[in-house]
Amino acid sequence: MSKRARVPAFSLSGDETGFVLVYGLLVLLVLVILSISGMLSTTTELRMATNDRSAKNVFYIAEGGIEDARSRLQASASAFPIDDNQPSNANWKAFIGTETRAADKGFQAANGNHTRHDPLNTSVDYVVTITHKLDPSGNILKWGDTNGDGAQEENTSVGENIYVITSEGRTPSGAEKSIRVEAVRFPSILAPAALYTKAPTNILGNSTSILGIDQCGGADVPGVLTQATVSQIGHPTITGSPPIVENSGLGLDISTMVGQFSQNPYYRYNVNSGTLTNMVWGTPVPGATPQTASSCSQQNTVYFNTSSTYVKLAGGTSGCGILLVDGDLNINGGFHWYGIILVTGSVIFSGGGEKNVTGGILAGGMVSADAVGGDASIVYCSQAGIQTNYLPLLTLRWAELFS
């Protein structure tokens, strides 16, 4: 019988055994370091996510304070309004917040210049300070039209007071954030005539009426006021003080006016040469005849960006408030509007049926003619211009404050 060869067992010398032990410890050390690094990274990411969430929450709380103030400073505010009963007082301040939080911001109950109001939303913690904006000399700054071009700008003489609203939000964890805005009530649109144009204007038809005699009890204005000329075809009725003013030096910046009022419209449309029928943005209550003033309890701002072309409104379309058209406007039969219409381009009344506007129309832009004709009535009403009272405050500037 043959003998099987013996295979020697594998063995390590003392030096090799030590090497394996060291190697294993190094691998274990690396794994521990990687684990710790992963844990630290996860912890850091969780902390960052928590901080980000907290920062957003406290920001939204501060923003809620801003909106609380904006809504209550609105001229038509019905829910706990903040009345600026000292519009000429540079030291006037209003606070929104609990007594303790308002006192932290300087509120003094015994100070006749100060008023305090409870927050509308008591589930979150914010405190708001409202002041008049002042120039370096301490004069109250206003937002109004100083040069008669229809556009508003900062000044110290005409318009609405500019408010500086500072809101500080706080979370239960102690995070704080402050936001400051400058905001203002929209000044009323004072139409200089029942129909204002910047281009040659044709008044057509025996059944067309343009009345500058104020049907709402205010001061009379011209029926038609234009920077160019007026042509009459047929026997339209035009009244006012005077009925017609041609070659006027009054150059209203219609584009800027449309831009200012279109910042926060209730309705916004982007159209390219479109025709809209049976649109209802409010229902005016007609007067005894199309030539008398209507009224309306609704207030809307409707804005059309027509890409420099036109929009046609026809077939039972009506509305109340401010109609803004960036481009040309074609008004067809069955149209009724209470308020002010601002159009950067031309305005054309066409087709059969009544086309009534109570308030005023201001048109301008690079057009050759504005034609008004065919059973149309434009009735001036000074009350229609105060539809701006129902607009939210215009934000002029916004800043996030860092401590």
C-alpha cells in the first residue's frame, strides 16, 4: 500500500499574526470613522432641514403680520380697520400685537400718538409697527401725481400717505424674523374728461352720447379732451365744461398708469387678437336711460395683455371697477361698464346694440385714430374713480431684515 503524502498545515509566524491584527484594527477604525462621519452628516443635514423649516415658518409668520396690516389699512376695510386718523402727524404709530409684544416695540398706552390693535390671527406670534414714511427733514412722504401725467411718485404735497410696515414673527422655539415693506393706498383715478385721447378722434352717429356733466354730483369735466383733434360725423351729443378740448397739453402716461394698476388684478388675461363674449365681471345697475349714471356694488380689476394687438369685448359683457387694456380695445354691442377704462392703444366702439360706460375712458398710445360710434354712451361719474379704494395696498418696497 502506497503512503499518502502529508500536507503541512498553514501557519503564521509571530510577525505575520501581528500584521493581520493591525490590519484588522485599521479596517475596523476606518469603518468606525465612516460610521461616525455618516452620523455627523445625517445630524448636520437634519439640523439644516430643521433650521430651514424654522426659518420658513417664522418668515411666513412675519409675512402674515404684513398682510394683517395691509388688509386693515385698506380704505374699504370692514374687519377691524386701522384708521389713520392723524395723517399729518409725523409721530403717529400704530401697533398690531398683544400689549406685551407691542410694548417691546415701543407702544405706550398713554401716548396720544400711539394706537394698538389685537392681531387678526391669534394662533401665531407676530407684532407689527406702522409709521408714516418721512424724508430726511421729517416731512411725511406721499404717493401721488405731482406733474399731472397720471403717474404716481413720491412727494410731500399730494396723494396718499406712504406707510412703513415692520413685522416681526416668532416661533415657539424662539426663532425670530422681521420684514419691512413700504405700502400705500391707491390714489383715486381722476378722469380729466368723459373721454380722454392722445390721438385724432372721430365721434360718429346720431345715437352717440359723451357727457362730461358729472352725473354723480361732482364737478363737471370736458366731454372729450384730446391732445389731437376731434371730428364729428352725424349729430352726436357731447356735453361738458367745455364739451370738447382739442390740442390739449395734458399728456397722461397711460402705459405707466396701466402698469401701476395691473400689479394685483382680480382677473388677468393674455390674449392675441381675441374676441370675448358674455363675460361678467360685475353687473352695473342701469340708470333711467343709457345717458344717466349707473351704479354698482361690485369692484373688480380686469387686466388684458394683448401683446400690442387688440381684444374685442362683445355680446352681453359687463363689469364694475377698473378695466385695463395693454393694447387696443374694441367694444361691441351689449357692453356695460361702471368704472374707469384705461387703454394704452385705441378704443373703437362698433356694431349694433347698446355700449355704455359710466365713469370715463382714458386712451392713448401709438394709434392714428380712436373711433367712437353707433349707439354708444360715455357718461362721466366722479364716484366711479374711487373704485381704487377697494384695491389692496400697493407695495412700493420690500426688505427682509437681518439682526
